[in-house]
Amino acid sequence: MPALAADKVAGPCLPFPVGLQRFLPLLLLLLILLRWAMPASAQAVQASAALAANTQMSLTRMSEAAGPVLSLEQARQRQQAGAFSAAGAQVLTLGIGARPLWLHLQVESSAAQTLPVWLRIGTTWLDRVELYQLQEGRLLVQLRSGDAVERPDGALAPALGVMLPLQLPPGRSEILLRVQSDDPLVLPVELMADSELQASRERLGYLYGVIYGVLLALCGYNLMIYTGLREVGYRDYSLYLFSVVLLIMAYSGHGQTWLWSGQRGVQRYAILVLMMVVPALGLWFAGRFLDLATHAPRALRWTRLLTAMGAGAMGLSVLAQHQVAAAYVAFIGVALYAPGMVLLGVLALRAGHRQAGYFLVATICGMVGAAATNFAVWGWLPFTPATYHAFELGIALEGLLLSLAVANQVRQHQLASARAAQLARTDPLTGLYNRRAFFELAEQPWNRALRHQRPLSLLMLDIDHFKRINDQHGHEAGDAALQRIGELLVRNCRTGDVVARWGGEEFVVLLPETDAVHAEALAERLRQAIAALPSPLKGAGIVLTASFGVQLRRSEQRIDELIRVADLDLLEAKRLGRNRVGGQRAV
């Protein structure tokens, strides 16, 4: 085939399920790791498998009333007076700004020797934990830990909580705990053997390794594409993903362990601030991705207003050092953000946005996960490993699906740009290159012929009596004639030839590596083929003929000089009676 206008750019992107198939193995791996990393159950208090056979435990609780902080002795007196009540079967969840809580854990060990154990208490964001271990009224151990403690005892185990080391003596002993946090107070309590703690850390390490790996890989991949293409959708999505990674690191404890160890002020507000940063960047990305300025301008204005109000409220809360207010702002913001993203997807889908379906499914996954974790932390759902990790699974699914959406949207933009570029270079009637494209494509073979002194010819043709065809039979017949001759030129020219519509009823063909004899022979074949074409309008009896001008490049240094000489030959053929090549005898 000759060098003519490119075929139509590839059609729409693959349907949604086909694109998702690429990520199914990764999703399956994530689900398997999540199930493997989670403990079998989540109770208010439990002993791990290695300790369960030799240990019996019971847990009671009491909220500390407003006023002076209770001492250990005062708390023991109230416990003995029956002020403590049973903790129940589910993990304790007391919500934001709860009063400090006293827990009384009675442990009966049937082991013959003292057991080294770890007490897991609460989550990674507890402000203060005070532990008192007693046996027969005698204080054995006193430990302090938490975000607000300058030199905490024990260790912070990411994704598990505060871990306090104990020596569990044979017989009955009791543990009194005072726990305080302005953030949501969630208090799983578990005794674990050291081997089980290490195994849990290893399992959770694999799980979070996959989660961070997936999200950071998507972030880096989109940033690299942005660097190359300068498509802001990739940049905005990368920033959103990176903020999600920071949020997961903050509330899982990895941030405090790896990034801001010992920075109590940072840890105090890191989770809450990031809980506002993620929605802000997510909504910014959604506004651009869904083109809300076009499809839902009112929704975009409200989104920006609410985002600004949330950011302002969080900023004021942090400046005022009011952690409870910051926590309410953060959790209300997250609660509104997830359904808000879904609503934006619905509005864009109704407005006909092509990628809104991807966006909607992705944000529903994120919304379900965020809602499950949010409600579990607030105490509206049971706090279990499944509900605690639901956000991470939902956000990983959302990340994968939104990556598909971003990629498909940018592909659609590229296709649209390619179509626009094609239309700028193409004659819309015949599908051949236009004059502008002809000069661009002719430059390389012209320079090659000039540099290496290779033969190069140019052929120009003009449809005879074209105005008469239009006047007598209408423009439909004229258009059909142009299309048929364009198709004929494409069929009869080589791959390296450049075929273009020059304007009106004129066509031009550049013939690299072609001398005058072969160029004239081609022109004669084309002339005869055009004369043999059937009438472009059925039943009209139109006979098509064309006149040709052919020139071999000799001393011409510019292509427009060769075109001018060929055009003079064409005019000569017209003057001598038409339906001929250059100065040949009339046929």
C-alpha cells in the first residue's frame, strides 16, 4: 500500500471485565494473605493457642469518672467493691474522646513454672497505657507505654498494638490496666507467647509488604508515565495513592516505627491529618478525572467548599491542640468522603462520562472497606480482623481499578489527539493525505534523492470536465468521482509512494526511486484505468477521464519547483485536448 492517510485510530478501550483480568491473580494473592495473616477470632480477651491450655482469664472494666486520676490502690478498692463490670465477648470499642478505662484481668496459670508472655493491648494509636501486675496483693511489675509516654516500656508491634512483656507466675495473678486515648478507644486484649508474637509479625509483614508493594508500585508506575506524557491524571492519582500509603503506615504503626520514631507530636496527629489529606487528594483527583467542571459543576463547587471547610477545621483543631475535635473532624470527613466519591461517580455516569463506570466500581470497593473499618473503630460494627483490615483490602481494590480507569482515560485522550492530528493531515472526502501532509511526508524521500542523486519523479493529475459533472449531475456525483479515483490511485501505487489530494479535482503522487520512463508508464496505466471506471452515479452515464503531468527531478533543489514544472505539463495536456499524459498524442 502507498503512503496515504493512516487507518482509523483504534476504537474504544477494552471492556471493564477484560481489563480487570490482568489483576485477578494479584487480588487473589491479597485475599489469601489477608486470611492467613488474620487470627481465627476476635474476643474481648483471649490467650493464644500456645497458652490457652494452661491459662484461664476473665476481664472486667470500669470507666474512670471525671475528676482526679485514680491511683492503683483506689482502682483496686473499687474493683473489690464490685464497681467493675464484665467486659463481654466482643472487643471493647468506646469511640472518640472516651473517659479513661480501667481493666481488671484475672489470670489463672496451671503451668508449673513462670511463663514469659506478651500482653497485647489496644491498637497502635493509644495515648497512654499503665499496667500493674499483682499476685496476692503484691505488686510484681509496673509498665507504662503509649504515644504520650516519653520512654515507653515494651514495644509497638505494627498492625497488632502495644506489646508489654510479662512474667506469668503459676497460680492466680491479676493485671490492672489504665488505658487512655483521645482517638477512638479500641481495646483487644490478648496474652501471647513470644513465638506466636514473632509468627504474627511475620504474617502481617507479608500482608503489608504486598499492600505497600501494590500501592507504591502503582504510584511509581503512574509517576513515570506522568514524567513521559505530562498527563496530569497520572500525577494526581500518584499523589492520592502516596497519601493512602502514608495513612495506612500511620494507623498500622509502621510510620511511628520507620518514619517518625520518637516524635510524639507527629504521631499524635499524623493519623487524623492524613485522614483529611487522603479525601482532599481523592476529591481533587476525582474532579479532574471525571471532568466535573463540565459534567457536574455544582457538585464540584460543593466538593471544593466542603474540602476547604474540613481542612480548615482540622487546621484549627491542630493549632488549638484539641485532639478530640481533630478526631471528630477526621472521622466525619472520612464518613462523608466515601459515599461522596460514589455520588460523584453516579453523576458523571449519568452525564455520559466514558470512564465513570470504572470509577464507580472502584470507589464502591473503597467505600465498603472504609465504612467497615470506620464503623468498627467507632463501635458500630464488631471489631474483628476482617473489619479492621477492610480498609486496606478495599483501598487496594480501589487502587487497582482506578489504575485501569486512569490508563483508559489517558488512552482515550491520546486516541482523540491522534484522531485530531489525523484529521489535520487527511482529506475527509477521499481519505488521502492533504497538501500539508504531502509536504511533510515528501521531505524525507526528497532529501534522500537530493543527497544520493537518486531518481525521483512527480505525477500530477486533474479530472477532466469536473465542473460539468458537478453542474449536470450534482455534487454527489462529483464526490463519488473523487473517491473512486482516490481508491484507484491507492490500489495502483507502491508502499513508498506518497499519494495526496492536491485540491479541488487535482491529485499528486510522489514517486521515489522512479525514472521518467517508469513514471510516464504509470501515468498511462492510471489514465487508462480511470477511463475504464464505471459511472460514479448509477444510471448517469458519466465517463471519467483525467489529464496528467509527469516530471523527473533534474536540477530542482526544492520540491515546489518540481511541482510547478509538472503542473505546466498538466496544463499542456489540458490544452492539447485532455485525457492524455503530458505532451503525448491525444487518445
